[in-house]
Amino acid sequence: MSSRKRSRSKSPMRPPPAHLSSIRPDDQVAPLMTPKKVISKKKLPPPTNFCDNESLACVASPCEPIHTPMVSASNKDILLSRLGIEIVKRFQFTLSPQKKRDKKKTQSQEEETVYFLGGRTKTIIKQTEENSELKAKQDNVVEVKAPSMHSIVKSRLVVGTNQCTRALERAVARRNNPDEIDDVVMPSLIFLARDVRPPTILAHIPVLARVLDIPIMLLPGKASSDMGKSLGANKVSILVFLSCSPRIATHEMVQKIQDCHSGIDSYIEFAKSKAPSPAS
């Protein structure tokens, strides 16, 4: 055993490999790692059929695929924030049915408290209403109540897939037959949520918008939830802004109604300024 140990200890040491001979003991040697394979994402071919649409950014059309550029995330936040401030809060517009019921309930309670004050006040109010009705009948004057801010905003904003599709189809019909169809308000802007699944539900919207030459704001992220939150609903996948009807605009309106239409028109122009450049 001792002879074997001595023979092993006297054996000469092997020289280090050539690529390690220049490395000092204090130097740190990085572990050898195999390079990662770069996997290139293959671009999907443009769809040729509506059933093949996988994104609203590129949809099939009868002529050629329609590419819609997406709005940046920062511009989306700006647009929805100003929508909530300049239209929803300013003109008290909401899609929430609970808030509408609460609003009607408070209005009816206020009318009852004003009407049932008791005593002479009740009699005076009743007599003045009767006198005004008699006077209106004698003068053949029909009293027309001014529309509320909520109804005006509702006439300019169309929400929902079916409602927006009908509004766009009516506009296309009027464009093709301008002499036959007159009472149609033309759309001016479209908000479209990109997170709609499946995208074939709204794949026809870019086609109709191309025919009418209307800009589309394709909103990224969870746009359907964000739009719904701004308008007082769970989710809103599409929102169409209508232009002001010329028939309404020519009449002398109350100042509040004029301000409402001017506010909506101002927001539409601002939103159009945030539209991205068309895709090449």
C-alpha cells in the first residue's frame, strides 16, 4: 500500500488546458452557458374571411384587409378621463339603471313635498296651475318642455353592438340614397374596445367606418371595462358619437341645450386630434 501511495504522489501534474493557462487563480470564471435560441414571432397573414379575424386591428373586407392603428395607453386614459369629466359629470349622463331610478325618485319626492305643503299654499298652487292651463287653452298655446341634458346626450351617444350597427347601416343607406332618406343623423367618431372576444362580433364595424370615412379610436388594454366604468355600466365594447342634427341646430334652443351640444362637439374634435396616424 505504501509503495502505491508513493508512486501516486511522485506522478507529475498534468498541465492546464490552453484556454485556461492565462487565467489567474484570483480571476472569476463565468460558467459556460449555451446561448438562447431567438424565436422570431411569425406575423399572421391578413384575414381573407370574416371568420378568420383574430384581431380588430386587421379585419377582412370585400376589397382588402382593413388595418386600424391602436391608440396609445396614455391617450386612452386621457380620452376616457375627459369623457367622464366633460360629458358624464357635466351633463349628468349615466347608463346605470339604479342611478336613473334614484334620480326619478328624488324628483317625484320633491314634487310631492312642494305640492303637499298643506293649507293655503296647496290651494294657491293648485289654482295657479289650473289658471295657467285655462290660459294656455284660451290662447291656443302648446307648452313644449325643453329636453333634459340626459336625453340630449343620449341622442348624441350610441352604445351597444346592435344599436351602433343600426346607426352605421342607416348612415350608409343615407349616403347611398341621399334624396330618399333625410331623417338620419350621421356618425362622426367611433370608440372601439380591442379586448372584445371573439373579435368577429365587431369585425364589421371597421368596414362600415371605412365606407363612411369615420375615424376609429381602437382602445388598448381592458378598454371595455374602462369605457363601462366611465359611462356607469359594467362593460361597453363600442361607442358611436353622432353629429348634431341640422334640424335641431337651426331652431332657437335654450342656452343649456346649446352648451350641451357645444360640449359634445368640442370633445369629439379633441378625440379626433388624438387619433393615431393610419397604418401603412
